[in-house]
Amino acid sequence: MTDVQQRIDDLVKTNDLVLFMKGNASFPMCGFSGRAIQILKAVGVDARTLKTVNVLEDDGIRQGIKEYSNWPTIPQLYVKGEFVGGSDILMEMYESGELQTLLNGSTA
């Protein structure tokens, strides 16, 4: 495992909720990242329990997260070490109620 992959693995495994995004929760720097934050806020995620990683600050992380998850786009949400998806998947899960169920035990 490369140094970047190890750093990503540590972030994912040591935080219950991790969102790899462009920008941060207070200032998303792309529409998809902004939508992911809005969805998480809508289901009651407290910003203090959400670890955000700004991929624009580290190109290694920006490329490495795509390899880590085998998912080509950002943002990417991880819950308790498991990859959940990007903003489109989060929206589908939110609309079906699945996201609320998944996060119910993770944000307490």
C-alpha cells in the first residue's frame, strides 16, 4: 500500500463519517460536493461529527481516493470504513430513506 493509500485508509478507518470532497462543509467548491453536504445536513448529520477532506489541497489524495474506492468521481462518502457513494447515490438513498437508516447508528 502506498503512502497516499495508507493515509486514505487511516482517515476512512479512524472516522465514522468521512466525505472526500472539493472544498469543505462550510465552503463546498463544486456543485456535487455542495449537494452531498446539503443531503447530509438534511438527514441531521452534525458538521462536528463529519470529517471532510478537501481533495483540492492534496493532488495525491485527489487521485488516490479514486483508486482506493475504484470510483471515478468526487465527492465520496464513507460510513464506518465502508464506501457509500457519491452525490447521486446519496440523493437516491436520501429519497428512499436508506441514507437515514444507514446514518442513524453512525452519528450518535
